[in-house]
Amino acid sequence: MNLEIFQKLRSLALAAAVSLLSLPLAQAADTGIDVLLILDNSGSMRSNDARALRVEAAKLFVGLLSENDRVSVFRFSGNTEVLSEMLSLSTERHRTRLLNSIDRVTSRGARTDFYKALNEGYQLMRQTQRPGRQQHIILMTDGKMDSGKASVDLNLTDRLLSNLGPKFARARIKVHTISFTDTSNIPLLRLISNDTKGSFNLLKGQSGIHEIFESIFERSAKPSMLPMKGDSFVVDSAVSEITIIASKYKPNTIVALETPHGDTYTPQNHPSRIRWYHAKQYDLITIKHPSTGYWLVKFSEGGNRAYIITDLKLVIDAPNEVKLGESFNVTAWFEQKEKRIQTKRVLSAMNIKLKVISPSGTVGTYRLNSIGKGRSRTSILPTESGTYKLQAIGIGEEFDRQRSTFVNVVHGDSNEPFKVVDADAATQNPAVKEEQSQSADSLNSNSIKHPTDPLSKDATESKSLDTAKSVANNAINQVEKIAEEIKDKIIPKPPAPAIQEEDSSSGFGLLIFLIFNVVTVIGGGIWYYLRQKRKANWINLDGRNSSGNLIDTDSNASVNLTDVDIEGNDESVALEEEGEIDTTPIDDLRKDDD
């Protein structure tokens, strides 16, 4: 026993040593992100994006990225053209080259082949991949697959779903899709994004495209922010750079920025240290080493953002993906130079709240309570599938911080990159069956059909696979039934020792016989299961069920976040509509502190 304990301790020590040795390597990994912008250049964009707002929004995204990030730009119609190779944003020259390349996006192309654009994008991302860097593709289009020949369109669509989509998922390249119209192939674009852990956005009116890019930026780069109090915000001494997005009422609106010293800056009148990009929907203002104190954004529409570069951060920790109906913890804390702040004087003055925005738009507010060592926590119970946005806001006497993260809520097993719904389960569950039917109808209405019907074979093989599973399960059930019937013989309770010895011998023989039958039956079932599984094509992982129907996992059901318990605290937290939560507006927190 001592030797066994020694071996276990030795194994643990070796594991700890390996972890410590690998830590510097993990810290030395590249932490920036790589982004490929794929912009629709087809003629139909003249009417669907008459003001070329996609160009402005793409420039906004580039302006938000840091010097550690890299960007490439494609434009596509019937063909794909590389406007800029993958360039680092570490120099102003590269940033200018990228912005100029985005200006070359027009609406003069013929046809729409985003399979070719995505395929070439995949090749680029694989060739330029670096360890530790997240990779993102943003595809903007207004149409369906249109190569000029219907049979080719169907083939390209099928190849996108069955081949290219799984490649993105395996390479962990997230594809974010933006549809400019509701007449585009929305189910296809949504499926590509869902299966690659990206995001899908339908542009409802051209005025919101820059807000979509803001959301994608927050998902991909996870920047630190300053909370906005109306149109004002407070800069502290730990902020080394700030980038402000000021939304505008009209293209000719002149946004102004008032400093803590009372100076007013405009696009035409500002110091050289300020980079000011003046666009139709927004102004993008970047200031290095901003003055501390209150800043005010004048004449904006509201909904402004203030992204910062700082070594004093609010960190929010939540799982990337959870199953529907399972609660999860959200923990937040403050860090300075990568070390958690535990000073009681600082933490006692901080008030951390969590805003939860559900996929259907319902907003709930939670208060995070201390669990010790500088951390605060609450628990969330999701009640609808889709992407939840979690926004942690910390208000204090010395500094303010804001940070967002996103949690995908899925049905069933979340380990597979492509959702698969069991046909038998769908038959037993009318809600799932109805969802599958609606998804299939929606996809068919958008001309996603397969004349060669490659899914029919997969559906048959999937049913055979299910049959194999059923055979194995039935075999196990039969063995368990036999075991129950002879339980008294194997473990007898005789009144006399002589009888006990005789039954024990008989029971031992029955046990050997039972084990032999268990091995034979289960082994046969597993062999049959693996034989059928080997026939299954990977295409069945592209979001279809075993009947060949594509599954749309998004749901528009309303959410009612229920009361949740706080770990380490006896109090419970509820949403505003329950009337049991502190609903003090964020804007009034500072007044309360005073």
C-alpha cells in the first residue's frame, strides 16, 4: 500500500512539474487575433447598401483592433479578389493600406459565389495561422448562392455544408455572417455561423451595421471598456489609450468631445495626438494618454462606446457554452498587471453588477456578491437557446470598468461542432419534431436542395447506427434481467452452512456462465455498432438530423431568468420583473457612493 501511495504522489508531482514547465510557453503565445473581411461586391449591393455602409463598418472594425492584431480583406461576386494580404496593425502604414483596400469594395460585380470566397478564405487562414491566435472571418452579403446555373448552386451549397463547414469547425475558425436583406439565404448563413461558433446578424435597416461590427469586436477581442453615464465617462490614470465610438443622428452631424479641462475638440479641430475618423454613421476617436477626469461626448445619438487599453482590468469568467436548462456561474474580479486586486479599501468601494441580455432581447440585472479573495459571483439559469451577452459593470471611487462576454446556450450534447438531433427522440418530442420541420421548410424555401440526395444514404446509415445502438442496449438489458433472476442463487441467504456451501458452488458456476454471456452479447453489439458507425459519413454532422433535415437551433422564445442563489452568500438574486432586486440605474451609482 505504501508503494501504491508513493506512485500516486510521484505521478501528481510529475504532472505539476509538466504544468509549471509549460506555463511560460503558454504565456509566450501570441495573444492577438486574425480577421478576414469578406465583402460582397455584387451589383445587387447598389440597392441593398446604396450608401456603402459596409465599407464604413469594415473601417470601423479595423480602427477598433489593436496593434497586436492582423487583418486581410477580400471582395467577392462571381469571383474572389484579395484586396489585402494578412497585415499586422502594428504600423500606421499597414493600417492605412488596409483602409485603402476596403475603399476598393464597389457594387459592380456579377453573380454571388460565397462558397469560393469562403474556401479561399479558409486556405489563407490556414497558411497564415500562428499558435495562440484566434481566427475570425466576417462575411457580408445580400443574396443567395448565384453562380448563374441552378445545379451548380445546389452543388456548391451542399459542399459548403458537408465539407467546408466542418473544416472551419475543426480548425476552430469562427465565421461571422451578416445578411443585408431578409431575402438572402438566411438559414444557410445562420447555420454556417452556428456550427463554427461564430455569430449571425440580420441587418434590419442600414443604420445598424456599425453596431453589428461593435458586437463582433466585443465577441472576438474582449476589450476593456469604460461605463458610459449618459454621454459622459470617467478616465483614470491607468488608462493608456481610449477609443470612442460616437453614434450620429444624421451624416452631417458634427460630434464634439469635451475634455476634463474644458477644451472642446471636433473633427476639424483637435490635437495631432488624436486620431479622428469622421464617417456617416459614427465618429471613431482614438486618444493616446488621455487626461484623467470627466469626458463628455456632445451632439451624438447615444449608445456610445469607450474602449480602453489599460493594465487595470475588470475580468469576467463564464463558460463559452452550456446546455439549455443548466445553471452556470459568472465570476468577476479586478486585475492590475495580471494580478488580482484583493485590497479591502479598493474592493469595499466597488459595486459590481451584471447585465444579462438574452437571445430574444430580455434584459436582467444581477448583483455579484463577494466570495472572498477579491472575487464576486452570481449564478445564471438560461431558459432559451442562443447567445447570451453578459456585461459586467464595476463602479468605484477611483476607477470604473466594464467588460462583456458571450455564452452560447445549446440543446443536447455540446461537444459536437455540428448539432445532431436523434430521429427517435424527435418523434417522442413534438416540440423538437416541429422545430426540425420548420427548419427544413425554411431551408427549402431558400433553394437549399440536393438533387443527388447524398443525405439519403446518410439517413439510412444513421438509422442502421441507431439500430446497432438499440441492439447493444437490448442485449445489456437482457443480461441485467437474467442477473436479477439468478441474484438469489449467486448471493444466497441460506439458513444452514451445508446448504450455503452447495448454493455457493452453484452460484459460482452461474456467475461464470453469466460473465461469458455478457462478454459475448455486448461484444457482438459493440462490433455491430462500430461496423455501422464506420459507414456513416461525416456529413451527418453538418446540422442535419438522421432524416436529412437541417436543424435551425435558434429559438425566439421569450426568456424568464429565474431566481438564482449566490455561491457563498445566503441571499438570492432575482430579475427586475420579479421585484426582488436592486434596480438602481448604473448612472446613479456614483451619486449613491457620494
